Amino acid sequence: MRTINFVTLPGALMATRLPTVEALELGGSSCSSGQSSERLKKTGRERKRLPAWFKTSLPVGKSQHKYNATMSSVKEHGLHTVCEEARCPNIHDCWGRGTATFMIAGDVCTRGCRFCAVDTAKNPPPLNPEEPSDLAGAIEKMGIEHAVITVVNRDDIPDGGASHYRKCIMAVHERCPEVGIEILCSDLDGNLESLRSLLEDLPIRVFAHNVECVPRLDNHVRDRRASFSQSLNILSEAKKIRPDLKTKTSIMVGLGETDSEVVEAMRKIRSCGVDMITLGQYLQPGGRHIPVERFPEPSQFADWDREAREMGFSAVASGPLVRSSYRAGLLWEESTGSEPVVTRESTGSAVSHLTFSRTNGGQTI
């Protein structure tokens, strides 16, 4: 199968364009245009090069036809998705399986996390009242089966944006009731009442919120208003409010954590009843962002996959190229008892010690 190299996302899916491979190696970035060329060259020299295993396979057959149809629809209707804007390495795989990701509430965040390429402002532009209808129309035109709706933090709004997120999801469900919906939500500034108002009777399959990194690195990686403990509280409360929903989170590695810290973080996450987890490699999007500390080898990601399954997570995706919404629809299916995502026509993005026997339908580690 033919392979293709990509620049990958630094964490949660984002709307800001990331640099090309050439720009990464030279230090250029769309997020650091104000820096001097000398500083950019210095940053480029200091930045670690991508390891040889940063590659993924293109889809073939039915998946390729599905991807082509989705891409044609996007171009025909002039649509924009996070998948394209962020140059996600898994766009062929996800679109080929009927999954796409959309970001709502604008493209400016009120948080200033040091890993993220999204623009930051204390007072972002007001919410677009037409966004619920526009989003529903885009999803309908794309003809997808599973939509991931992700958001920026909106600490400037009293309810953290919860009512707007709800309007967007309800509009999609009313227009496309057959589409499965997953929300990748902010922490709503810890406002549990906003969380409750968002989730009650909300027609979604999955509630996702990312812890982003291991607890020790919170102050180094995330905005001061965010924390591992607050994220766990949101995930735990979401499960209490809606025990029927699958909950999901994601950890970035390569930020300075140890292997054992990743395992301990997973234990804490699982103890809060979280069903699904993804683990992926952090990459520095620009010169002002945290540099990559290390590149764990694929074998280490496979070890984390095994440990996560032993802890009781019902769906796991772990690998250098895995991102928060990687194979989101299939991951939801895995959490309900279907074949593990990592064994289904692997593209190399996720890795595991699992093997799949088609003769007896069983998985072994």
C-alpha cells in the first residue's frame, strides 16, 4: 500500500493551518510571523526532526471511493472542515469511513495553552447566530455518518458557550437525525450547571473532553485556567449526568512526561469512568510553542494501548499519528463491542499488540 508523510496536529484538532514539512524544518510557521528570520532559523535548528515512522497509508477500494465522494461534496459546496484546515494526517482514513470534524464558536480561543496553534484573545468576536443552521447544512451536504463537533474555549460567555453548542447539535440532529454526533467539549471553566444544561437530553453518542497532558505538566503546557483535575471532574460529572453516553479523552506525549506518568494518568482517567482514550505524539506548531521533548517509538505506544485495555477502557487508539478524533465513528463502535479500531484495515496511525483472527473472530494480546 502506498504511503504518504504528513505534518501532524499538536493535540486537539484545530482550525489554524499548520506549517508544511519544509517549513517545520526551517523553523517557519503561520503562528510566528512576527519573529525575526534569525530567530526562526535558530528555532528550526533546535527543533527535532520527524522520525522515520511518521507515515500513514492511503485508503483503497471502497474507502477511497467514499473519500473521493466526500471531497467532491466539500469542494462543490465550498465547505470548510477542521480536517482540511489542520492538515490532519488521517483525513483520508476518516473521510473514507464517513467521519469528519467541525469546529464551532469561532476560531479564536480565550485560553493561551502553549501547545495550541489556535489564535487567542480575551474577547473573541461574538458568536454567529447562523452557525447552527450553517453547520447542519454542511454536514447534510457532506453525507457523513459520524460528526465530531469540537469547540474553542469561550470564557468570555457566562455559560462558557454551552447554550450555543447545544443549539448547533440540535440543529444537526434535526436536519440529519441519522448522523451520529460526538462533541469534543471545553471544560466550560468548570461550570457544572452549564455542563448539565448542555447534556440533558442532548442527542449525541459521545461526550469528549481532553486532559491533554499528564498532571505534572499542567502549568507548563496548559492555560492557568485549565487543569488535569478540572478536566477529570468534567468527564466524571458528564458520566453522572448522562450514564448512557460514552465518554472519551486524549493525552499528548512528547512534552516531557515519563512512560510511567502516562500509565498513572490513564489509571486516574479510568477511575473516573471514562470509556475511551486516544494517545498521540505532540508536534510543535510554531516557534512560540513548547518544543518537542521526545518521540516515543511505536512499540511504546503499543505498550500503552495494551495497558489501557487491561485497565478496562472499552476503546483505545494509541500511536504517533493518532489525534483526538481519529476514526471517531469506528472508535465509538469499538466501545459498543465491535472489532478494535487498530485491527481494522490498519493505516499505521494507531499501533497495538493486538492481533485479529478472522477465522474465529477473536482478539488476542
